[in-house]
Amino acid sequence: MSEDRLSQFLKTGPDWGRLKTTIPGLFVLKLPAYKSSPTRLAVELNPVDDSGSPTKRRGLVIRSSQELEEYVKLFQQDKLSSLLNAIDKVNPPMRRAARPGEEVLEI
């Protein structure tokens, strides 16, 4: 993982810009400055299609390792899987559109 590349993306990337990584579904997201919070980078988890493009407009944004730990605890809840299975049964099927590729960050 290149800290120089991340630093460059933080300085020159567009606000809300998304940088692909070598791990499908894992992106680096540039968050714009807001009130007293400076511009910063975050990780976005977003499922990808066959071309490697995100399938959702915005995925799960994780701003710190502490926040990741909190999400891991939620994902490990036993009843999450059964809840999602029930939701899958009642929801209509979704269509997914492909988007053109972007730069890729080696991890």
C-alpha cells in the first residue's frame, strides 16, 4: 500500500472522489472538508459488478479502525443473516448497471 499515492489522492483528488484498489469492492474515498473537520480519506466498502465497478452509488464508509471494529461486532450478530434472508424473500429482485473503470490503488 502506497502512502505517497494516498497522500497525493488526498491533495489532488476530487471531493467525493473514489479510488479503486486491487481488492474488488474496497475503495478509498476522499471526504471534503466540513465545518471544523478537514479533508480526509476513508474506506468505502461497495459491492462490484463483473467489470469491477461499484454497484451502489455509495457503499459503507468507514472513517477509522475503531469504526471498523464497531462494524465487525455488528456483522457478527447471529440474527443478522436470518434477518437478511427474510428481507431477500420479500424484496423484489434488483437490476445492476455497469460503469466504466477507474484508477486502481495496489494494496
